[in-house]
Amino acid sequence: RLTLTENGLTFLDRARHLLRDAHDAVAEIAERSGELVGPMRISAPVSFGTLHLSQAIYSFLAAHPRIELALELDDRFVDAGADGYDAVIRHGPVHDTRLIVRHLADSRRLLLASPAYLAAEGTPGSADDLARHRAILYTPRESDWRFVGEAGTVIIRPKPAVRVNNGMRMSDAALAGLGITLLPTFLVHREVARGDLTVMDIGLVAEGAEVHVAYPAQRSPSAKIIALVAHLRRVFGDPPYWEA
């Protein structure tokens, strides 16, 4: 087994920065002639990337075939600067002060359950009612549900029926009647439109799940990133199609 020494790790990190600077220099020269070329590395959440981002990006690549895209779908919060990403897509707030954050699209969070579950267990009409129901929760983060009302922020700690580390699988669990869940509209807009999932109103508004793009503050965004963000905003719409 071989591992790098401390000096080797230092050299590797600097060498990666040198190579990135060289690629950026070549791309910048091409961009001055109106052509987008070179590598571009993007990270995005699994569910949003699968349902919306990948198709939108494919049409962008068709218009700019000399871009070499690496799209990595991962629900963990990657370190955009240290891990070498040109930009990361996130839904919800981004608190990393080392990143420049730009709004990409709106998305609300909705309380949802299957009609069968609500017929069997009843429909909650208040925060107290909701706390007594079984919940489908997202594993990697805190299980509290946060809402905003006239009196300020309301935190609900529901009883877990199942914990899942992927939003699409949370939607599946709700469709199976396992409990109530809180999910962004971009995940469930089709299921709500078909009536497969019912939206509940407890007199409070759930904290939003706006979609953002973020890139390292120490580097100016490349022309490729600026063009991609403009393209995604056009494709998603304002308001985005999942809010229709």
C-alpha cells in the first residue's frame, strides 16, 4: 500500500490548481472569440438532478458541444472550492461564506400524504394535529419541520415512520401510505396534479426550498457558468414549471 507524504499532498494540491488555471486560461481565450470550451464540473442533489437538471443541461451541451461536463449527483454538501467544483446546485439556504450564491428558481415545501393514509388516519388541521401523525423524514439532516406563522417560526418534531436519504424515495413512501411527508414542489408536482398525493393546510407555511447555484468566492465565474445559469433560468421559467 502506498500513500502520499505530507509534502506530496501539498504538491498535489498546488499541481491541481496549476492545471485548473491552465485549463481556465485556454477556455478564456476561446470565450473571447465567442466559443464556450473546456472542462466544467458541477455537483447537484440526486433528486433535483435526476428530475430536472440533467435534461436542462443536455440541451445546453447540445448548443455548446466543446464543453466537457462532469455532472456529479450527490446529496451531501460537497466543498465546492476544495473539491474542485466550478459550481454546485443546492435547494434550501446556503450558509457557506466562501461561496457566491445566486438564485436559480423558486420552490415551496408542501405537506403531503396519500389519500388512503388520510382516509385511514384523518387529515391534520393544526400543528398539534400534525405532531401526532407518522412522518416520512429525510435522514441526513435534522428531523424538525419548520413553519412560519403570524407568531413567528413554529418547529414540529413528528414521529418517524420511516427515514430515507433520498427525496424521490420519500415521495414513494408517501404514495405507499406510510405517513405524512414534507417535500419540495419540484419533487412532487406531477403526483399532486394527478391527485396521487394530497396537500394539507395546517394554517402555517413551510420554509421554502429555493434552488440556488453557488461557486467559490475566490474565483470569478467563468463564461461557461454564467451561460449555464442563464440557460437553466430560461428552461425552468419564472415561476418555474413545477410551481404551475
